[in-house]
Amino acid sequence: MLAGGPQPAYATDVATRNRGPVIVYRLLLACLSPFVGLVWVLRRATGRAGPGELAQRLAHDLPTLPATRCLWLHGASNGELTSARRLIAAILDRRPDLGLVVTANTMTGCELVRGWRLPRTAVTLAPFDDRQGSTGF
């Protein structure tokens, strides 16, 4: 198909159908964002959040990137991170010019990856979803 030509009907159907959930998601994020700081203060006060977690989630405390070209990998759980370890090692072996940024949903996941002591790898908590895309990665 030529660029600028007629688009298949399913392309506009998918775009229209997915617009509603995206708008609801963004509206929920906008409504809940003022409470993020309060939740983190409470988590910190009860010992459930460590120092620096909020800064990492807001992408204020970004890790030093290990190379000029980086690949960002995310593991939502310790199981996903553990299963990706061989893939991560293979990438590092085959691409000495490439660094990795590994994000996890929990500090336990971050500590798991840091414990592997992989070269050219920076580890941080996954940043909050940000509509402006200001995470810096």
C-alpha cells in the first residue's frame, strides 16, 4: 500500500476502539496523582518504603547510564527478572558496546538484579507512567 493512500477499515476501527480506555486511564492517573506523595509518606512512616524509592519512581534519581547506547528491560516480578537473567547475560556478551537499564516493580527485584553484579547494567525502580514522557530513559 502506498503512503497516503486509503487506509484499511480495521486501522481506524482499532484506533477508535482503543481511544476510550486510554482516556479513562489518563483521567484516573490525573485524579490520583496528588495522592502519590501522601501514600509514599505513609509507606515511609510505616517502614514499607525505603529511602529514595519515591525519587526513583518519579525519575528524579536516575541511575548513571552504563553506555551511550542502552537497552531498557523491565521485569515486573522476581520470577520475570530471574527468567530474563540468561537473556540479559547473552545480550551483554554479544554487544559489548551496549549497556542495560533494568527496571523492576519492587526494591526486592532491584536488589535481586544488583546481586548478579552484571557489567554495564544500571538498576532502578520502574518509573510511574508519565504522559509527558519525562522519565529520561
